[in-house]
Amino acid sequence: MRNSQKVYLIFKRLIGIFGSIIGIIFCFFFFWWWIYLINIVITKGHPTFVHERVGRNGKPFKIVKFRTMRNDVDPNLTSYEIDKSEAVTKFGHFLRKTSLDETIQLVNIFVGHMAFIGPRPLIDKDEDHITIELRKENGSIKLRPGISGLAQINGRTGVSPIEKAKYDEYYYKHFSLWFDIKLFFATIFKVQVSQKGS
């Protein structure tokens, strides 16, 4: 890791703190409240869920998300398993398509578990376990996981474990303020395109 990147990590954390505060206030007043209420009805009183993911330096942490699957489904399913099942509710598909289910992870950014941009936080099992082990080898495990990242905008769940690790390695070697800005706006563009295509 270059010295300029080490300095940027400090600045990136400050961006995470102040950016998440603004984001939490905005999201709460504009859409979290109605997502929460709708999900209470759809999931029979289970609008959100918290479960364990692998974070910076391989340390586990609790991630919070709006529930997109039926409340009788194991929340620890990997993205690969979810895609092959009918576990996601209709409203859940909307939340996933717009990525609104992940906006509540602003709380994780605020407390320091995550960043806006970085390798996606994974469950340490099955295909995700492969990616995690490869992250340990290429060094990207040293970074805070992100709400979005390079692999996320290049296929999301359609990216294989090995490809995902390669994207993470590339990001680890090249991350910078400018790169993060590009990935941030690429994420917004991808969400808008997916909405139009739905």
C-alpha cells in the first residue's frame, strides 16, 4: 500500500463519518420510514435483520439490512443461493433492484464497520468463502467493506468468486479519492439503469 493511500484511508474514514450522518438523516425522513412500515406488513413484523459478515482484516461484524426475503428464510443464504430460490418477496425485489435495502448500512459506515466504497462484505461460507480466502492472499481483506465496489458495478451477483477477488485486488492496488468518486457515480448510474430496465 502506497503512503498516499495510507493518508487517504484517514480522509476516507472522515468522509464515512460525516457522509453517513448526512445520509442517515436524509434517508430517515424521505424513505426509511415507509420502507419500514411496508416491510412490517409484508414480513409479518420482521422489517430488518442483522447478521454476521466478514469485515476489515477478516474480523466478523454485524451488518444491518432491510429484509428482502420471507421471514421464514435463512438470512445467511449467500447471494448465489438466493438467486436460485424464491426466497425474495416482491417488495424485496424492488428494494434489491433499487439498492434501497442496503442504504441502512449507513449505520455500519458511521460506527466504522464499513465504507461507502470497498470490497463487498461477504458471508464466510460456500462461494463467498472462496473470495474471502483470495482476499487474504491479495491483501484486499485489509480494507473496510463497502456498500458498493468495483465488483458490485461489474456484475454484482453474476460475478464468479474468483472474478470478484480479482476486482477486489485491483481496487486494493489502485484505490484513491478519484477512483472512489468514479465508483460512487458509477453505482448511481447502474441503479438508475436497472430501474429503467425493470
